[in-house]
Amino acid sequence: SIVFLNGEYLPQEQAKISPMDRGFLFGDGIYEVVPTYQGEAVGFIPHIERMQSGLASIGIQLDYTVEDWQKIIQTLIAKNESGNRGIYLHVSRGTDTKRAHAYPTGIEPTVFAFSFEIPPAPAPDKEGVKTFNVTSSEDLRWKRCNIKSTSLLGNVMHYQQSQDLGMQETILFNQQQELTEASSCNVFVVKNNVIATPALDNQLLPGVTRKLLLAILREHSSFKVEERVITMEEVRDADELWLTSSSKEVAPIITLDGTPVGNGSVGDVWLQAQALFSQYKYQY
Ligand code: PLP
């Protein structure tokens, strides 16, 4: 496939980055994944805004505009197979001559992007949808989970906890037994037709799917929608639990730690939420 590296488009096997790159040595960088379906991106502007704010928060100065990123995404789509493509965008602080913790001056960020095939977006179909069995764990990551850092070891280890148990995700709670998010998704809780998700803070990623879903539900449904503290007690007592992420959109969880969620089948509120998401996702 054809990838983008530091202003050039080239075959993936010719794309080379120095082992002295701080992305490699320190995980010192920011990334994004933007889903595109038949060439049309979901949440392009919020994805780029989140990346720009992440870069600013770790002091990486990169002069790429929204138009520059749009051009990169369009070019990767044009130069690779068409269909449904995820676009991975990655900016590291750059390549130094030595390994030293302090932010170096006078180096250029490394900018890397590639596209990869993704499955079609999930349809609002109770029988056809991919369902999730999840486990739970205390959130053992760092205290800056709002930054979409390329240092993903904490997330990778939490994700693996679920794999080792034959499950598909791990939902996380803090020391106060309050829900944060999952290792690669945000989490929504439904009880008595009220839809809730943890309020944004340093404990979770401000997911673009989360943001779009909240906006769509508020504008196009009559459901009550809340952003607030959610205890694990509430999570275990929920009628429905959902994961949200760019690749999954809104995905129903049917068991938590081996116990059925609600009545153990895909929920009616999920059906309406995914239907609305499918209908309006390109408008935000
Ligand atoms: N939380 C974490 C830790 C993630 O890695 C992701 C990314 O997929 C999400 C939440 C969901 O974010 P988004 O909806 O922007 O894909």
C-alpha cells in the first residue's frame, strides 16, 4: 500500500523512520484514526481538532492545517484500494541524535499516515450486529487519558486482559469504583430509557463517536442524555451497555464479567441510537 511519511507518498516497505525517533523510544507522539466509507469521512473536523489540541498539550509544534490533513486523507484514499478505509494519522516529536528525556529544540516532528481496510459500518440490526462480552478492571493507566498518546501500553495490557479471558473488551473503573471508559472505546449506560456516559475529564479520551452520538441523540431523539459520574454499581444494574469508537460506532455489550447485561439481548434503545447514528453521522 501507499503511505504518507513527512510530505511524501511512497510504498509502505520504503517508508523508513530512524530508531532514534522519539515516537519509537518514548512513545512521544499523538495519533488519530479517522473512518471513511466510500471516501466519506466520519467526524473529520473533530478528529483533526482533537489531534491539534493533543499536539498543543504536549508542546509539539506542527504547521499542518485542516486542509493539509484533508489532502493527505484524500490522497491516501485515491492511491489505495477504495471501499471502507480507516486512516491512521501519527505525529511524533521527531528524531533526535541522542536519547534524552527533555523535549529537544530544533527537530521536526515525524508525520506518518496510512490507510487500512475496515468492515462496513454496523447496521441498526439486532440480529446482525456484532455483540461484545466484556470484563472489568481497575483502570491502571496514567492520569492523562484525555490525551490520545501513542504510548498505548496501558491500553494494550487492559485490552489483553479481555482476550486472555476469551472476551472482547475491558471496561475500566477508578479507585472510587466509577466508570472511566474501556481500553479502546468509550462506554454508555442505559437505565429506564435514560442514556448516560461519564463526563469528560483527564480519566478518559474525549471520543469523537461519543461526541457525535451525544449531539445526534440530543438533536434527533427524545431520550434523556446525561454526562456525569457513573458508579460500577449502576453499570452492573444497567438495562443496556454500549461501547463507542470510530470503528465500532455504537456496539452492544451483552455480558459483563460473565453476567448478562439487562435481559442479555441487544436492547431497543441501542437499535434506535445506532439507527440515528447511521442516519446523521456525516452531518457533524
Ligand atoms: N477510548 C480510547 C482509550 C480509545 O482508544 C478510543 C479510540 O478508538 C476511544 C475511546 C473512542 O474514540 P473515538 O470515538 O474517537 O474513536
